[in-house]
Amino acid sequence: MTPLAPGQPGPRPGGGPLAWTRAHPYAFDGALALAVVVAILVGAVAEPHGPHGPFGPRFGHRELTATTVVLAVAAGGALVLRRRFPRSVLAATAFCTVLELLLESGVPRAPVFCSVVIALCTLAARTDRSTTWRVGALTVLGLTAAAMLFGGRPWYAQENLAIFAWTGMAAAAGDAVRSRRAFVTAIRERAERAERTREEEARRRVAEERMRIARELHDVVAHHIALVNVQAGVASHVMDSRPDQAKQALAHVREASRSALDELRATVGLLRQSDDPHAPTEPAPGLAVLDHLVDGFVRAGLPVTLDVPQPADTLPAAIDLTAYRVVQEALTNVHKHAGTGARATVRIERDAGTLTVTVLDDGGTPGLPSDAREPGGGHGLIGMRERVAALRGTAETGPRPSGGFQVRVRLPLQTPQPSQTTRAEAPTRICRTRDTG
């Protein structure tokens, strides 16, 4: 059930008498009041015990007095306002009933009491249960006592007992109507609240997915565009003096552009439906292809020392991808913001329950302060921290005391097997230095 916005019209009620009653409540109350007046007047002139018993009343043997007409019109007419002033209407109808008992005690009384039944039912339906009990008990006891004391029949007459029974049933019926309305309202509110919760959850998931895609696209594009920018600058600078080096730089630009397109194609392919036959099936990059990543930076002029453990058990896919993206983002920042001649070190450490990724650089030429190397307004480090936080890891970034910048990320692993623990206690490392020569 979708909740209606403020000011939005609700659904049109269907046809039928019930729909007309809801659409025109005061017209219905006027018709009800007229029907009650007619019923009181007819009951006043009808002889309940005719020749055919209680099922065959006869007319013409009882006169209609002016007092009965006034009381019938007053009690029935008050029902027009039963929705707006339920307590006042109940008091008015009860007063008319008591007057009828006092003024017409010598003859069989007219059924003015039926107006009290309707008024009490309305009050019970529009107030709380405690009020219904108090007012209902007062009405039942008061009218029953008045009928027994001032009525023209013995106190044990069935008419007196009928007053007791009908007022009690009116209060119970009105309370049942109120309870049902409250139940329906609660069900409707719960459905609307559940719908709002589902919509908020859907919006939250969409926002998270957008953020994830934005991080992935940034990690893919920023790395390659940085390489393209540097190589294009080199080519422009040496185009006239050293055309061979310019051609080599342009070749690196072409390769970096192709790699960027390939990774973009693979990333965008994740947004396709799983049953799309054209969706790419390339695996996400990980530490297994870290050599290719480092080679790209080496060709771009950034010496990189790679210190990784001997390949052992595979990492969880999310951990593997995040570690790769951390190295990619850190080296991209070194390449963009470090001074001339900077050197970087990538160190991967794995113990029983944690994978630690460390990327260091020496800052290059001392002329550039290390705090100026953090990109103002960029999203690389922000996206890195979000990736790490999503895996319950920690990320530490900042300048080094000896110069340069460091990025250290710790990612918790799944519970390792005994063989993994033994292997991690004395890891075998491969230390390689990638340099430009």
C-alpha cells in the first residue's frame, strides 16, 4: 500500500449505499432522524397486543398526544448532530425519554427510548473505552431506574428490562465499531510504515551501489589517466629533440588508454543483467596481476620496489580486489604528487588473520613539501578508506618523518586453515626492484 502524499486525493469510493453514506454523513443522519421520528410516532399509536398477538399490532385505538409529538421530534431531531456532539445528543435523548416516562405514565409509552439507543451507540463508537463504560453504565442504570420508578407498569415488566438490555447492547455495539476502526487504522498505518521502510531501504541500497560504482570507476580511470597525462607531457617535451623517446612515450599512452578501456568495459559489464550474453567474464584484478600494475608505473618513470610473499593460498575475492586497488591508488598518488626522482616501495604482508598492504615513497626532490602532495578535493583516498572500512579494515595515511608519504592498510582475513597458519609463521618473500634503469 503506497501512502498518499500531503494534499493528494484518496481513491474514489465505490458505488452503493455505504459509499453514499460515507460521502454524505449529515444527509444520512437527517434521514436517520426522520426515520426515528416516524418510528416513534407509529409506535405511539400502535397497539402492541392486537387480536393476533405481538406479531399483529393494530392501529386506531390509541390517540397521538401533543406531548408525544414534541418529544418524538425533539429526540429524533437531536440525532442530526450525533456526530458533532455525541454527549450532548445522548443527554438530550435521555432527557426526552425521562420526560416521556413522567408525562405519559398513565398510558403505554411511546418508543422515545430508541433515540437513546442510537445516541449511546454513536458515543461509544467515537470515544475511548473508559468513557463508554462510564457513560454507558450511567445511562443503563439511570433509565432503567426511571422506568421502574415512574413508568406505568410494574418494575419487573418486560419493557423495563428491554431498556436495560438495549442500552447495554448499544454501548457494546458502539465499542465494537470503535475497536474495529482502530484495528483497521493500525493495519493501514503499519502497511504504510512498512512501505516507507522498503522504499528507504531501496534508496539506501541504490546509493551504496552508486558509491561502489563511483569508487570502482575512479580507481580504474584515475590510474590510467595519470599515466597518460605524464607520458603525453614527456612526448610533448621531447618531440623535437628526441623523437625516438617521444614515440616510446606515445606508445605508452596508447597502451595505458587501451588498458583503461578494457577495465572500463569490464566494470560497466557488471551493471548488465546476468543473462546478457555480451557481459564480460574477465575476473576482477587482484594481487596475482600486481606485476602488470607495477610494470605500468615503471614504464611511466616511477621506480618501484615490490616486496610480496611467495604465492600461497588464494585470498577472498573482496580482499584481493581491495588490496590491488589500494596499491593502484597509492602508486597513482605517488606518481602524480611526489617530487622528481621519487621511488616507491610496495610491501604485502600476511599473517594468520590479517593482510597488511604498505606503500611508501621517499618524496623525491626535497623542494616539494610532502603535505602538498595530498590532492585537495580528490576522492582517491576517500574511496580507499571506504573500501577498507567496508571490509572492517583500517587505513593509515600521512607523511613520513624521514620524508615522503605512506599508506598502510590492514584487512582482516577469514579464519585460516592450519596449513595457512604454518605457512604464515615463516613466510617466504620475493624482493624485486623495478627500476627504469
